[in-house]
Amino acid sequence: MKRCASKRWRHAMSTLEVLVALTLLMSVMSFSLTLIVRHSRLLVAQRHYRIALDELSNQLDRLTALPGDKVPQAVNQLSLSSFATERLPAAKLTAELKPADIGQRVLLHLTWNESYEESASMAGWVLPSAASAPNSSRGAP
């Protein structure tokens, strides 16, 4: 009889250990799953932000390379590239052109929707050419 009681006790302890181990495993897995989902959302958000910065940089490089008299027309005709439109949900690009001390300041602002609205901005300056700059002194010593 003693052997039978001892065997039941060991079997009960093994079952209890298995239940505790499964409970701990399930807790760790549920915590890990939320972290994995959050990590994937962060990766998507980072990818979208990188695409937005690339788009702003490309648009700004194109605008600042233009002569100063053609910039206002280019700002009015500004539109997103097809690459950015396909990858950024509900993307909208706005531009603002203001006079500055050294030329014209171009401010680009791009917004898109994740589960909330995201945005990125970039500014650049269009400098007047040497020929059209006021007080340019050609040939002065």
C-alpha cells in the first residue's frame, strides 16, 4: 500500500509541475505575441516614414535645382510620385513658397494615414542666380 500511495504522490506532483510549466509557457507566449505584433507595426511605420523622407528629398532636390523664376509654377504643379502614392495610405503633399533673406524658402509637408495621421516636413532654399542677384558686382576688384 505504501508503494501505491507513493506512486500516486509522484504522479500528482508531475501533473502539477506540467500544469505550472504550461501556465508559465502560455503567459510568456501571450506576452511575446503582443510584442511581435507591435514590432511588425513599428517596422511598417518606419518603412512609411523612410518612403516619405525619400519622396520629400527628391521633390525638394528637383525644386531647388530650378531657376528662381520657374519655382512658383513648379510648386503649384507639385504632385506625389506614383511610388509614394502606392505605398503611403492617403498621402497628401503640400508646398509653401516664401521669400527669404537669401532667396526663396520652399517648405514641403507630406501627411499620410497609418492607424493615426503621420507627417514629415522638409525645407530648402532656392538661391538667386549670380546674373539676377541684386547688387551683383561683376568684374569688381
